[in-house]
Amino acid sequence: MKRNTPDSEWSTAEKEILDATYSALLKHGYADLSITRIGEELDKSNSSIYHHYDTKTDLLNTLLEFTIDQFMLQIKTQPTNDPAEELNTLLTDLLPPDASERPQLQVVLVCFRSQAVSDEEVRAQFTQIDQRLAATIQEIIRRGISQGVFREVDASQVTEHLLAMITGVAHNSLTTDRDDAASLARASVASYIESELKQSG
Amino acid sequence: MKRNTPDSEWSTAEKEILDATYSALLKHGYADLSITRIGEELDKSNSSIYHHYDTKTDLLNTLLEFTIDQFMLQIKTQPTNDPAEELNTLLTDLLPPDASERPQLQVVLVCFRSQAVSDEEVRAQFTQIDQRLAATIQEIIRRGISQGVFREVDASQVTEHLLAMITGVAHNSLTTDRDDAASLARASVASYIESELKQSG
């Protein structure tokens, strides 16, 4: 089931089906998806979906894998001489101030996440995402500390704080109609980084 | 569908069924629940469930309503002369350092939350939860500021920060196997409150 293929190795037909799955997921939710409903989002008969995927579960797992592939590419930052700016760029991608600006792949992750409470396979995938994201953030913070840009904080504690904010803001803004939630939280993260991480002066 | 009844007005039979629904939810996840699977958790035949509930959706909605009733009671704090301690008590309830210590009702909310991306009714319920929780936290912070216990912070911004932490830590700890996540985040929230909110000296 697991596929570690770069974006270009997903065929056009596969991507069309995954795109239709995403549209159906947004309309009906994870629990109420069906191959028929995915087919309705696609300019093809259901049989063309079954040509690629055996079951709805198969198709949903593939969408999650595809999304994780993309997400891992997104958070892969190139080390620069400016760790503060790297952290800012990463957080700007992951904490858009408006739910409607949130990239599709982040929406898919929110749609799937609840399933990880009970599904071991999905849980392993979210463990992998959070581990990778934590490692990325922690590496930037440690580099910033060693360069004297950041204060000598407990890097693993600050990392966990930011990771919880990233997950929390995504869920709070996509699962409620509280329109200010994301922008207030984003501003608050910026001031947290100023006061907690940055060297004064 | 909406019921605003206190705990005591839920009958024993109803509570037994809701408890079985909770057990089945943890085993199979929201998407793969069925009346048959709920019946397996109960010492009764399925027909007794159908006597109380027409459909699986009906039963799941009732579990969510019951959970929200309980949750609203839990976060209803009595104003005291010590807002700092009130906030600490609330956060200790909502941010247990170990996922296994998390109360059942908070686990149910995590199991349901993804569904709110696409389901308007569930979304309205999570909007209501977050609004109530935000109002509770913000009232404590404002009282602390007026008493000179807390600094003159932007109360709505700090509230949104804490709300995102509460949602984020619940999801990160219940949907992954990163065992340290919750305790590190809890420690980090404590130090955030020390440095952001508390008056020095």
C-alpha cells in the first residue's frame, strides 16, 4: 500500500481521481464518502475508479498517502543563514490567517485526523507527519540558538508548543465558524516567538 | 434533535447505549461504526437500540449532544478571588500530561471533530463549544487583568492562543504515538502563562 513516489510519478488519471475524492470528501465528510459520490465529482463512470482502486478505503488511503507526500515536500526547508526567517516562512505556510486560504493538502489532513484515534494505519501516518514536522522545527530552533539569534530555550518544549498551535489552529478554523480564530492565533504565535525565542536587541 | 437536558434526565438505558457507542467508536472509528458493532458492546440485542434510536446517525448525534452537555458543565467555573488558580485548574482538566488520563468526553470530541469540516450540524456544535470555552477563558483573563494579577495583554489574542493549544494537544496526543507530546506541551503552556500573563514580582 505504501508508496514513496515523487509527485511526477502519480499519473494524470490517478491525480484526477484523487482530486475528485478531495471534492467529495469536502462535500460529504470522511464517514459518508462512497465510490458513487466520488464518481459524481468525476467526468467518468465509477468503473474507471474501480480500474485503479479496489475499495473506497483503498482510495482514501491513497489520498492520504498522496497528501502526506506533498506535505513532506512542503515542509522540507533549505537551511539558510537566517533561521528566524526560515521559521517565519514555515509558520506562514502552516498558519494562514484565513481558513479559505489554507492549502488543500492541509484540509485533507484535518478531514482524516479523527480517524487516527482508532485506525492504527492512519495513526502511524500522523505519527510520521508530526515527527517530521517536529524534527524540522527543532532543527531550525537549535541552529538559531547556536547562531545566537534565538535564546537558550528548551528547544523540544518550544517545538511541541508550535506543533500544538499548528494542529490546533488548523482544526479550530476548519471545524467551526469562528472567523477570527485563525488570524488572532497567528498574531499570537508571532508575539510568542518574539518574546520566547528572539534575543532582545 | 437538540436536547438541553441536565445529566440526570438521561435515562440509565440511554446512558448504557451511549457508553456502548463510545466503546465501539474507540474500536472502529467514526467512519466504520454500525448499529451491529455498537450492539456488540452492549448486553442486549440490536433491537433494543432501535427502540431508542432510529439510525446510527441519530445515535452518534445523541452521543455528541450528551458529550457537549457534560463538557459545558465541566468548563463552567465558579468565579473566585484567584483567577490565576482558576485558569490553572481549567487548563489542568483540559491538558492532561498523559493521553490515557484524558476524560472520555474529550476523546469523543476528538473522534467527532474532523466530521465538522463537512457536516453543518456538527460544525455548529463545535462552534458552540469553542465559543463557550473562549468566553470562559477570556472572562478569567479579563478579571485577572482588572485585579492586577495578570498583565495588560490582548485578552482575545491570548484566549485564542490557549484555545488552539487545547485543541492541538488533544489531537496531537490522541492521534499519534508521540508519547512525550502532551507533557512537553503542558509544561510549555505553564511557562507561556508565566511569561505572557503573570505580573512579575
